Amino acid sequence: MKKNPQSIAEQLAHFSHKISYPYFSKAVVHEAKRRLMDTLGCALGGWRSEPSKIARKMGSRVKLKEGATLLGTTIKTTPDLAAFANGTTMRYLDYNDTYLSKEPAHPSDNISAALAVAELVNANGKQLIEAIVIGYEIQCRLCDAAALRPRGWDHVTYGPFSTALLASKLWKLSEEKTVHALGLAGNSNNALRQTRVGHLSMWKGVAFANAARNGVFASELAKLGMTGPAPIFEGEKGFMKIVSGQFDFPKLNPKGPFKILDTYIKYYPVEYHAQSAVQAALDLRKKIPKLTLKDIEGIRVRTSDISYEIIGNDPDKWHPKSRETADHSLPYIVAVALMDGKLGLPQFNTRHLNDPKLQKLIQKVKVFSDIAHSEAYGEKIGNTVSVKLAGKTYSKKVEHPKGFPKNKMTDEEVEEKFRRMAEPLLSKKKIQEILDCIWNLDQLKSVRTLLPLFTVEKKK
């Protein structure tokens, strides 16, 4: 590797090679623990879902004595298949954390790859934290660099790069081999945006898990000596020319600052742009006197341009037939919050999706792109919800939803979210043991002692 890295891939390889746990502030380490806790909680919440069962079935076909654990089981498989299966469970509920920039993303999706390779190499807790911070850093920096969505590509297209890089760090690959891993990962794993258009399928929650699988696979190939196309970003037919368009990538400092501190944990199980809309709708529900659904004359939601494009514009958002579509539907989310006066996982069950009263209420929702919310986007993630009732209009604007950096969830709230997701599967004693283990992650001698704690006890 050259002393002064020139290509973006060389810069990324150099960065990941130099990054080290001692460079992390207490805040970064603490946030990595919170994100691991939140993500594993989301995984337990989605563990019984159909996509998760399918992914585990795929992973269980290849059993390795010294492999990576399929979360919730005692089965070990290849690291790429474990990243795929566990990533599917983590993402299914659309409840894991978020980063919003030129391209939105769920950086905690990287954790499935980090856990799989960390277990395989018998990494300690500090090495796992290093890998998590790398995954967050690279995906968020790429999201800052260029928007993929307008060009027809899905945000998970950045995932093979970030997961290949963190896997290469855990495998202790040389900078040269890490560059090859990035070339292998980036050349063949570009995902179409059709995943998030119209009626959303199971693949909505599986797309990044597949990206993680491919990133880990690419890194392992490079570890074994496979070379990859280069320069993968700047080349004549490279990533910039074909996928992202030209962008400037910032010089990365292995001593920080780190992007994990700029990402957001979700308080509600819905697409992040709708978090503030949920809060606004629930506040209105409490304030409007004698609210009867049949008396509502109209509901208006004013949101940002990006939110309008992603969750408030497609006709399918007014007729969701799956959970995947409903939790990405601003009309559905606002209507169900107003109807039930709460919003949790039960609000996306089959009974709600088929409720004629709710369907009728959804048709009263109109969504508008709002200049003020659009101009404030990034610093604020705002929505204004208005309900017209008996000739009077009630409005509520929320700009800093719970979980946003300016309105952070407390450690106790993150723990409570984990307990809520875990209780149907694990005993209270086991849940506390897991929480204690994660809070002391930097003292953990082997990641291999963490995953067995998640073996599902309640198999009803």
C-alpha cells in the first residue's frame, strides 16, 4: 500500500487499518453499546417473522462447528450466511436506528456482519466496538457524499463497502487486501430502488442483510487471495460513473470525530421521517375533546420533500396490504396513531391492516410537501399534523422526535425497548444477563460468550 493513499478505496483501507479503540471517547464507546443493545433488541422482536424464519432456514443448511451463530439458536454457519440471517431479524421491524443525509440509511444494519466475523475470529469486546464504529462511519460518510435514490439505486448499495471494511478489520487484512475486498464488494452488489416503491415486499427488510452477506463474502475472498476491480470508485466504469455520480469524499481521521454520535435511535417502529408525525398525532389525540373517528372531516400532514417522496406520495401508501408497506406509509401511521392513541408493534398486525374503520380514516389523510420542513431538514426532522373536526382545525408541529440527537432516548428507555422486544422469547434473568454483558462490552474477553445468551427459551 502506498504511503499516501490516492484512491478512495485506499483511503478507506488506510483509515480502517489505523482506527483503534483507544482513540474512542467515552461517548463513542457508550453509544456503540447502546446501538448494539437496541439492534439486538430489534432482532429479538423480529425473530419470529416469516422473513427471519426463511433466512435462518437458509443459514442452517450449512453447519460449521466453529462458525457464526444464527441468533436465537445454537446453530453455527458461515459468517456471510449468519450476517444475512441475523441482519434480516434486526431489520424486519424497521425499528433499528437511522441516519438521514443526502441518502438515508440504517447504519445499525452493519452490526450483523460485525457480530458474525467477530465471533468467527474470537474477537474481544473492544474489537467488536471498533468494527461497529467503522461500519457506522463508512456508511454515514457515503450517505453524506452522494444520494443514490434519485438515480434509481437503493441505500443498501453502500452496505457492501461498509461491511467489507469492518470485516477486513476484524480479519486483520493488510491494506492491500482490504482494497481488494472493497473492489469485490462494490463491483457486483448494486441494489435497485424498486425495493421501496409501490407495494413493499419482504425484501424491504432483507435488502441490507443481503448487502452484509455480500460484504462479508467479499472480504473473506480477499483474505484468501482473491483480487478485485480497481479503482472501484473512480474507475472508467466504476461506482461513481455508473451508480452514484461524482462526489468528493472527506479525509477520514482514525481519531475521530465519529458519525455514530450523529445517528438516531427509533422510539416508534416506523420509518424515521414519520417519528415526529406519530408524536404530533398522539398529542392531538389527547387534546382534541371527545374525538370520534367518524366525525373527523379531514387530516393534513405537512412534511419535508424527502419524507413526502419516501413515505407520503405513492398511492399504495393509502392502501397498505403488508406490514412492510404500512410502516412506510405516512397516511397509515398518522391514522392508526389517531385511532388507537398509541403506536407500537400491534398497530401493524393483520387485524389493523384489514380494519375497515382504519381504512376509511386513512382515506381522509392528505400529505403535502412543506417548504419550512424541507429547509430545516437535517437539523430538524419535522411534521405538522392537522385534524379538522366540527369545523375547527387542531394542529400540532413536532420537529425533534424522541430519539433524535436533540431529544435523545435515555439509557433506561433503550433498556426498556430491549426488554419489551426480548420478553416473549427470553426469561427476565437472561434478559438482565444480556444487558449487563452489553453495558460491560469493553471488558468482554470473547464475543463468543455473548451470542449463546440469546438462545430462545420460549418457543411458543
